[in-house]
Amino acid sequence: EEYKFPGIYRDKKIWFDTERLDCYAWEVDDSTIILWITYKGMPDLYIYEMINISPDNNHRARTWHWFNNHQIVKRTIIKEERVG
């Protein structure tokens, strides 16, 4: 399955608007990116995702904080490693 996320750069953020999602991303520092994501069919649900990339670009840590009605309801932790 493949998803495409065409975006535009505006106000120091990358803005995405797809049939499923509205979101934007911004760079915090040289190794950290934050995304704010909302699903179009679920207006009360939104996610903040933090992506931290190691200096050698071989490891990536991601955390998702899921909110419903402005209350945190779930956290997802992802550890990724480049292969090949």
C-alpha cells in the first residue's frame, strides 16, 4: 500500500492536505521534527508526532501522542533502524 503526501512550504512549516488527513510539520532542531495530524473524518482526534533522527541517519525514534477531545488517550513509541 502506498500513500502520497503532497505538501507546500509556508510559514516555516510543511502543510499537507490529503483526502484523509490535514497536517503540518516543523523542524525543532537539526535532529527533531514535530508533526500535527488530524483525520478529516474524526474532528475530535489529533496526533502530535515527534521524530528524532540520529546524527548518523541510521536510527530514528518516533513517538505519537493521540488526543481525543484534548485529552491524551494513547501513546505509540516506534524504534526504527536503517537496513540494507
